[in-house]
Amino acid sequence: MDYMLFIVAVLLVLAVADLIVGVSNDAVNFLNSAIGSKVTTYKNIILIASVGILAGCFFSSGMMEIARKGIFQPQHFTFDKVMWIFLAVMLADIVLFDIFNSLGLPTSTTVSIVFELLGAAMIVGFLFAAEKGESINEVMKYINVDSTFSIISGIFLSILIAFTAGVAVQFFIRSAFTFQYESRLKNLGAPFSGIGITVIVYFLLIKGLKGTTLMEAAWVVNIYDNIVVVLLGILLLTTIVCFWLQRQFQLNPLKIVVLAGTFSLAMAFAGNDLVNFIGVPIAGLLAYENWLGSGVAADALYQDFLATSDVIVPNYMLLIAGLIMALTIWLSAKAKKVTETEISLVRQDEEGSDDRFKPNTVSRRVVKTAMLLGNLFNVLIPRNVKRRYNLSFEKDKLRKATQVGDDAPAFDLVRAGTNLVLASILIAWATSQKLPLSTTYVTFMVAMGTSLADKAWGRESAVYRVTGVLSVIGGWFITALIAFSVAALFAFLIYQGIAVTALLLGIFLVYIIISNVKFANKVQQSKTERSRLSLLEESDLDVYIRSKNMLVTMIIEISGHYSTILNGIRNGDAFALKKTDKELMDLIKYTYKLKRNSLRAIRQLGAADRRSAEVIVHGTDLIQDMLQSAKFLSAESLQYLENLHAPLASGFIITLEELGVKMDKFFRLATNELNEEDGPDVHVLRQSRNEIREFINLNFGNELDIIRRKNIGSKQALLQTSIFLQSRDIQAVLFRVCKIYGKFEN
């Protein structure tokens, strides 16, 4: 196969892969509002978004020149050099988005493609200039500096514009609707929905007509000549329809806005971002076709064709791209993970704030500064203005209206509608002006702005959410750096010849396989964690029984890990210890979520169930103590084996085996007693506890005598004494758990 034909084939395959990884990341842009507000079922939301994507693909052909000549000057490159640039860009793009998808962080496809083209073009331009003996000062002629600066500045300016617009617009809309919006929906619902849908139609269908080949030019001109009449007609018609549906079928008109907004944002996303996925491969295909007909060698044909010719993408290619994107949002687990991250940062209830982002000094200082500024404004603002503000937002009613729980909406339909309509306006306007606005930046910052206007960031969750937002924004800047560097590196390697290019493709393929295997394992681990937490959500059981079932499940898991630790020490099995140490660390992280969910669950208890609440909270806390002891023991044992310290004495190994049997017996007895309908028999458990405690104390004393007499190594002495001490702590805490439940149930 011809080398250039091979590169074209690889580019087309990579285009499919890029569509998958890119949409997996960008799906959050048009799904978060509908999913967060739970406007309808997940399948219905995905179906509507899929139709929007297919429609948007046919409005995107006018954007293709950004990949063709928006960043670099193709007329200064020969055909082979341009193809190397395109191959490096596509490889870097897939690697970059696979990393961000695996982390569950949203980033920008537009920023990535811009900086990848910039990095690859600069390194190839530098090498090409050196090959021709040109001075280093001439390298910049290969880059479209003015266009690049305009694109980059526009992208980052969108962050400020989107956030400010989100705060301002949501403030006024919330003031009009309030959080108890049902009472005002009768009068405001239909007009708000009519305006929202009219805006959507204007920016997506009318502005988008400039880029499509689906409609005759004369029709487009006629629509623009009568734009005011068309918009007034749409506004009147949609308002009447929404009013009729509300009165006749009691349909909430805000749902229509959210669903229409989901469709519109999916359509705007496809129209604006499709170039990021297939623009480079399509430009490469057209350049290859032009080269075939030229009869000129690949290293002699300068790309005046790309610099002067329009890129017209056939409709069948747009349809194929749209189908791949639609299938991706149906099937991609990584798309769901990215969506969960963004929703957790904007949800209304503080209980649901995602603690995956650990607070740091910067986030604490940001929150502290914001609080100080808030106190300052509080002094300066007149009392009557503050009173009206508080009445408009009805914070007391907000607390009652805000649902708490995993099945509750993250925010209401008012905010969801604002997010979608406002983001659609900004993105579609940029598309109509041929500006590669970042859909990720716009939708994320609009969502942050509207959540701030809704006072979603309280003292309970502010520092966590600020950390999350800073992490996401920091990731955006890292995106630019990684995209530039990786594309430049790949371009340098590809420039070295066919052998190095083949090696690079092989490494790339291995990386993608390993990455997806690791992510599949993480997904399975996440499912396991959710299945544990689901025990607290079984509606057919009361809160106390649900919590007790959860506790027994945790005790069984700790018992298994404890046995693995003792067996690993006896057999010198570092692999088993490493595995159980990691699983114990995951369980400790999980217990923090368990404690939070337990506190949510006890809110279902009545005032007379105070004792039940105490037992639930105390039991969860004791489980955490047991896990800490088991984790300390596993870490110390693993370190001992990995550092190749002296083998444990045979006599101690025999004692360990006996200890394991006794502890296993006690674990089984405890779980059986906890499952008894009449509650644990504390007397029977105490007898078993005393037997184990006496065994541990006796052997601990003997171990101290051995240490004194035989002068064994300090590391061995530390491990052997720790085994007895941590085992004693575990069985003591387990007995306390049974005692608490036994006293309560008896």
C-alpha cells in the first residue's frame, strides 16, 4: 500500500475513534441540565439529544476551514508534511481525550484541536525550514498567527462572558419564578417557554442556515428579509401551544423548554464541534485526492489547494459522523462519568456535593475572600434591598423544596431551562460567526454562574465545589499545554520516517487497549460500591434494617480481608497483601460516603426514633475504626514483605494460624448473631470475645519475652506485636458493635 494512502486510511479510522472519545467528553455539554433536573427518563433524554446531534451535523460544513487553514499556512508546506501534521494531531487528540475521559473531567475539543494543530505545524515547519536551509526567523510564516490569536483569545474570553451571563440571567429569572415556582407557573410558564423556544429556533435554525447545504439559497434570503415577522410568528405560536398544553393536559411548560434546549444544545454542539473531530481527516482526504490528480511528487507539491479551496463535506459523511456521535452517547460509560462530575458541582443541595475534590489552600482562600467580600457588601447594601432580595429567593422555602438523595433532581427545571437556552444562544451565535467557541467552556461556566445565582454554594459545600471548579479550569489550561506538547512530539517522530511512525502507531494502539481495560475495571468497582450503597435505599425495608444490613455486609468484607492479611503474612504472598491493601483503602473511602448516606437515611426517622439514629451513626463509626485497624495491619505487613525483611519464626507462624481460626470463628458468630430477629446474644458473644482476648494477651506477653531474650530484629518485632495489637482492637470494636445492637434490640 502507498504510504500516503496508508496515512489517509489511518486518518479516517482515527476520525471514528476521535468522534467516540470526543463525544464521550463533550456529552456533558448538552446532557447535564436535562439529566440533573430529571425532566424525563434517561433514555428519552439521550433520544432527544441524538436527534439534535444528527440535525446539527448538517449545519457544520461551513466550519471546516478552521482545521484546514485556520491555524497554519498550508501553502508553505508540501503534501507529505501536511499529512504528517494531520496524523500527529489526530493521535494526540485521541490520547488527550482518553486521559480526560478516564479521569471524568470535562475539557475542550476546540482548545485541543487548536493547540494540537499549532504544536504539530510549528515543529514540522521548523524541521522543514531547517531541511531547506531557511533561517529560524522564517519559521513563523508557517503559522497563521493572526487567526490563531483571535481563536485562542475568543475561546478564553468565552469563560468570563458565559459565567457573567449565567449569574445575571439566572438572578432575574429566579427573582421572577422563585424556588416555589409552581404558584407562578400559571402566568409566567407559557410566555417564558415561548421566548425560550423562539430564541432557540432563531439561533439554531435561522442563524445556522448560513452553513448548511440542505436549503436553497433563495429560501434563506427570503427568511432573512422577513426575520421580524418570522420571529413574532414563532413566539406567538409557541406561547399559544405551551399555554394550551398547560391548561389542557397540565403539562409543565418548563419541561418543554428543557427538552427543546437539550435538542438545541446537542444540535449546536454538533454544528460547532464536528470540525474538531473530522475536520482534519476530511482535509487530509481532500488533499490526497488533489495530490493523486496532480502527478507531482508528495514532497514537491505545495498545498495551495488547501489554502484556496473550500472544504465541502458530503452530506453522507455528515450523516455517518452524526450516527457515530449518537451511538456514542448511548453506549459510552466515560460520557456518564464526565456528566456525573459536572452535575455534582452544580447541584442545589449541599448534601450532594462531590467530595472527590479534596480542598486545598487556594480553594480555601477563594472561599474566605468571597465571604469577606460578602460581609462587606452586606454592610453597604440598604436593608430594604436585602429584605426584598431574600424574599425573592425565599431561602426558607428553598430548604423545604430542595430534595435530598441520590434519586432527587440536582436542580429544578427553572435553572435547567436557563442553562440550556443561554448556552445555546452563545454557542449558536459563535457558530454563525465562524468562531470556534468552546462548547465545554460555555456550558460549564453558564452552569457555574446559574448555580451561584441560585445560592447553591453554601458553607457546607463551597470549599469542595470551588476545588472542583478550579480543578476543571486548571485542566483546561493543562489541555492546551498537553495538546501542544504531545502533538509536537508526535509530529517530530513521524517526521523521522516510516519505521518510527509504525512504532508510534503500535505504542498508541497498546495504550488505548490498556486504558480501556483499566477504565472497565474502575467501572466495575464503581458498580460494586453503588450496590453496597443501594442497601441503604431499599424502599421495602425501614431505615434501621437497611443500615443493619449494610453493617453486616461490611463486617463480612472486613473478615475476608483480615484472613487474607494473616494468610499473606504466613505464606509471604506480597501480591495478595497488595491487593487487599488497595481494597481496604477503597473501603475506607467508601465509608465516608456510607456515613453521609446514613445521615441522610436517618432523616426518614421520626422524633421517637432518636435511639435508632444513635445506633445507626455509632455503628457506622465503629465500622470505620475496624477498617482503619485492618488497613494499618495490611500496610505494615506489605511493607515488611516488600522490604525483604527476615522470615517470621515457625513458632509465630503456628500462632498466627491459630489466631486466624479463632478470629474467623468470632466474625462468623458476630454476623450470625446480628442477623437474628431478636438481636445479638451479648452473653454468648462476650464469652467468645473473652476467649480470643485471653489468647491474644497470652501470646502478646510471650512475644515480648521472646523479643527480650532472643533480641530479634526491630522490624520483625514491630510487625509481630502489631498483629496482636490490631487484632485485639478489631475484635474489641466488633464486640462493641454487637453490644450496641444487642442492647437496643433486646
